[in-house]
Amino acid sequence: MWMGKEVRIFLKGKAKTAYLELKKRKDKEAKSIINSFERIKEILKDNPQFGDPIKKSLIPKDLRKLGIQNLYRIELSNYWRILYTIE
């Protein structure tokens, strides 16, 4: 709950595919990435603006065409990162 509103997290497109593939794997690297993602999910539920904001001028055109007006980045383990938007 953030500012009296329920926070829901959705994975779409390549993010969902990558997450499901990592969940299938049993190696140490995949488990590390999944664990850091699960930890970040809980943080985002309490504070959706936790990540580093990306300047509007740096948001890729293909994402802007999809209507994305804000973009945030969070570093995960093993040089992975999350890019997310708030709707």
C-alpha cells in the first residue's frame, strides 16, 4: 500500500518471458537474480518510486509510442536490471 493505494506489479512481454525462464533454471546465477527480483518487488509495493528515474529525453522512442511517460531503473544481481513504469 502506497499513499493509500494498492500497488500491483505486472510483467509484460520480454520481462515476463525472462522471468519464467529464470524460474525454470536451477543454477546459482538464476536463483540469485530471482531472489533479488523478489526482494525488489516487496520494496516497490511500499515505494513505487524507489528506482532511479530516467530522464524523459532518454526514454526510447518505441517505449514512448506505447504511452510510457515515466521510466525507472533498479539494478539486480549479476548485472541484471529492472526497467519499470508507473501507471
